[in-house]
Amino acid sequence: MQTSSMDTGSLKTLIKEKMHNSYLEKYVKNPVLSEDKLFMLTSILNNADLPDYKKENYIVSTMLVQMALDTHDLVPKTDDSEQSNTEKVTKQLSVLAGDYYSGLYYLLLSEIEDIEMVHILATAIKEINEYKMQLYYREIESFDTFIIIAKKIETLLYTHVAEFVGETTISGIAAGWLFTSKLNDETQHMLHTGTSTMFSIWHKQTSSSDAITIRAAKKHINKEIASVRNRLTHFPKHLIAVKTHILKTLNEFPFENRTIVEEG
Amino acid sequence: MKLSKTYGYLNKELDIIEYALGNAIQADHDVLREASTQLLQAGGKRIRPVFVLLCGQLGNFNIDRIKTVAVSLELIHMASLVHDDVIDDAELRRGKPTIKQLYGNRVAMYTGDYILARALENITLLPKPTAHRVLSKTMVQVATGEIEQIKDKFNWDQNLRNYLRRIKRKTALLIATSCKLGAIATDVSEENAEKLYRYGYYIGMSYQIIDDILDFTASENELGKPAGNDLLQGNITLPVLIAMKDKEFNNLVRETFEDPERVSKAQMANLLTEMKKTNAITESYKISDHYLKKALNELETIPNHKAKQTLQSIAKYIGKRRS
């Protein structure tokens, strides 16, 4: 998938170059830079009526924000008194790395004098942290509510960007597809290792067994897939490449097929 | 005399800023709102808003613009404090439990990120591209400075240049930026805005050097932490660097910190006694004074104004600070 000037591979390299700090890299294992999110961002911006340098900056700065938020999620919840010096330094640098990436996003957008986009991303960060607090304090009545909040945390950055650049058609699909992908990864992880970062939050407040959670997650994956497929039927022609890619990945998700077989 | 007396006539404007700060952190989530408000109510000198206000008065003063800048700079400072307490595993700040202590690391991280996001949302109300370039560059440098500080811990071979670069990023840049943004917000000429930036930079350098001196000379009561605590944490500051020019002191420091986890109170007390036998404290004050003179020089050609006199008074006050 290409933007008008760059492919996702080059963008990934560019983001990594921006984030590069040899001392940080020695201690902090950066979170994975999501290919799905990068793809979705390039898709959102590909057809936006913007000059190439802006598209590139929007993509890089949004991904820097994502990396900043993800890096801060690596900070341990509690400090262990038996913590080794290296663990202590890793924690300290995880805090600073996130702050550093946040500063970089603002710097990049300031250099191109795009203050509106600074505002859009800042608002998304603000809202994401509000939702993270809800999850942290387990203010979740049901698995459905849990899924709604988790989806917001996972996709708000991208829906805000899509709406800002006027790509409202893609906004809902972006959220649905990105979250399906995340849910799929977490469910797979749970099936294979018995653990999942996302579902551990839910498990802490209910007595749900892993099997019940997996079943509920599969149900949501199917629901999201159905919704994305439905939206894709009304997708504009100029986004055909995006549609093809999304359909291809939906067909590769194991749970949808399996459920169809089970139900059939 | 208290520093706040030098700018007592700004109380009305400072109250407006304080009120706006309170409004800026009204999060939807109860704990997020409580944690942010508690941090705000813990007080602080509000030195950044003061510099924004004073430098803003040298132009076409507009309280709304000044408020926007001052609130954002203070929020950025507050966000960094919340995260710093996670970094330092600090239980108390200004005598009160830290957010990290009350709610844990995760909430402290979310609160810091939330406050920073609010700061950035707010600053985008200022339609001045130069201001955003200056502020964003500063934010990156401040984070880099903190990373460098961790890297330089217990590095006895660092030089004066390392130290100066570190305190520039840690303290001086945000004060310099407060001055410059106040000036930009009220259309002070580019030339004078630059002078005010340098004034803030020199003041910040001097202020941090004195802070580093006080870590060795002030009492535990005055500091709220044991004397020499910076050194104990591995932060090598100006007095230590100067004292280490003395071969015997140099050897003593290296021996004492051979295992930083096992430095006793007696060893620290001995180090402090030996340091005071060198010229480190006097020389450090000289360097601080040098920066203060430079700060005052920058103001010389700024047109006469009450705000200019206050900026001069602040510089003199900082020079005399002994606790």
C-alpha cells in the first residue's frame, strides 16, 4: 500500500530514525510498531487533499504518539524493593522515552506550522487517558462495556485523524478493522499462552474463566467483522485498494471461519 | 524578603492564571481530576507564569494570550513533576504524598500524560508558529536532558561541559522559553524577545547552580532531604566537579562510591566535610554570579518598564538565595 509519495516500509524506517536514541535503546525495549496502524494511517491520508510532506508528517507524528503511549504502558505498576539497578534504569527510561516521543510529535508538527494537528492529537491523548483510567479502576459493568472502552483506547488516534482530514467514510472502518485485528491477536495469545494483556484487565474484575472470555471475544470479533464487511459494501471507489487489503485480512482471521463452521 | 514580594503587584493576573490552571485540569474521571487538582493545590512558586507575565508586559499586553502561554508552561512543568516522581520513586513532594505514592505508577503515568495533553491542547490557542517551534524544541531538549542525567549518574569522568549542558536542559531552557513565549505572545520585537530568552536562560543556569550548592550547604530541615542527597543519588553537580580537581577529594569520592548502594551516613558526612575544605562552594557561587551578571546585561537595552525592574530584582534575589 502506498501513499502518494512513500510506502509503509520507508515510513517505518523514518519513524524509527526519529525515535532513535542509542542510550534509550540499550535499556528500553520499544513496543512493536503496529503494521496495521501504519497501514490504516497511510490509507486514511493517501487520498486526503494534502501535500505529501504533510501526509508524511501526520503519519510519523501520529505513530510517535502511539509509541509514546505504548512505552508509558511498559512502566511497571509497582516498584519492587528487590528491583535490580538495570530494572530501575529501564523503568526510569521508559518514562522518559515516552515523554521524549511526545515532544518529538509536537516538534515535527511545529516545524511544518500545523498547530491544528497538534490539537487533534492532544485531544485524542487526553481522551485515551480518561478511558485508561476507567479500565484501571475497573469501572466496567459488562464485557460489552469493556470492549467499547478497549476499542476507544486502541483506535481513537486514528479516528480523530481520519475525521480531521475529512475521511469520515474510512473512520468507522479504521476503528472496526484495527480493533478486530487487536482482539484477534489478544485472543490468539490467550489461546496459546493462557495470558493476554488486554483480557487480564477484564479478568481482574470478574470470575470469568478463560474459555468464557475467549468465547465472548470471538463473538465480538465476528460482530466487528460483520460490521466492517457491511461498511465495505458502501466503500467509495477511490479506496478500492484499501478495501481489497482489508477483505484479504478479514478472510485470514481464523475465528470468523471457525465460527461459521461451528454454526453451520 | 520573599521572592513573591518582588512581583506582588502581579497578584491579580496570577490569580487569573491560577483559576485557569484549575479549569484546565477538570478531567471527567474522578481520580484523574483529584490527582491533578491535588498537584496544583500543592502550590509551587509559579515561577514560569511569573516570567511569562513579566516579559509579556514588555509588549502589547493581552491577558488572554498571556494566560494561554502561562497555563501551558505550568502544566508542562506539572506533568514533568508527576513523571519525575515515578522516575525517582518519590514518596513526598512539597511535604505531601506524591501521585505515584497515593495512586501508584500507572495512575501517575496517565495523569502526567493527561496534563501534558491538556497543556498542548491549550497552547494551540496561540496563533504564533515561532512560539510553538521554541516550545516543542525545548520539550524535546528537556526530555533529552533527563535521559542524559540518568546516563551520567556516577560517571566521575564527566566534565564541566556535561554538567552545564545538563542543567541547561533540565532547568534553564524552560525558564528561557517562558520569557520568550511571554514576549512573542504580546508582540515584543524579535530582538528583545531574544534578549529575554537569554535572560531567562542565564537566570535558570544560575538558579540551578545555587540549588546544587544548597544541596551541600543547607540543613536537612531547609532541604526536606539529607544534605548531599544529589550526590548520593549519583547526580554529579558543580560543587563536586570543582572539588574533584583536588586529587585527594577525587580519590575519596571514587572510593566512597565504589559500591553506591552501600554508602553510609558517616561516609557522606565525611565527604561533605572534606568538600567544604576545598574551594568548591566559593567557586560554584562565582560561576552562578557570572550567569547572573550575564542575565542583567541582557536587560540593559530593554526599554524602561516596571516589569524590567522586576526582572532585575528577581536576578538579584536569586543571587542572594542561601536557602
